[in-house]
Amino acid sequence: MTDSVYAVIELIGASSESWEKAAENAVREASKRYKNLRVAEVVEMDVLIEDGDVIAFRTKLQLSYKREMTS
């Protein structure tokens, strides 16, 4: 069995459609920079309101990824 180390970052995704889309947006953007994404945990969800209307859904995630170990 090989040793593994995982790092955790916190991201906030936004969407005008839903909390699920907001989470997908955050993961998609993170995948452009981080390799070996493993698990995303929803930490918080909220909405932005303007003039009494919901204008954006936001999802805060803690996202883990496997760190590459060097010898």
C-alpha cells in the first residue's frame, strides 16, 4: 500500500440556476488547476437577493485532492 497525502481547499461556486449548478461550476474550475480531485463536501449554501428576487445561488465546498509525493 502506498502512502497518500490529501490537501483541502475551500471554494465558492455561483450560478443563476441552482445550488447544484453552483457546486458543479466550482468543481469544474478547480479541475483546471488541481489534479486528482477526490471529494467535495458542501459546507454552506446561500442566495444573493436583489430587489426581492434571488439573483444567484452560491455553494461553498471543501474540495480534497491527492498530493503528489516526491522522493
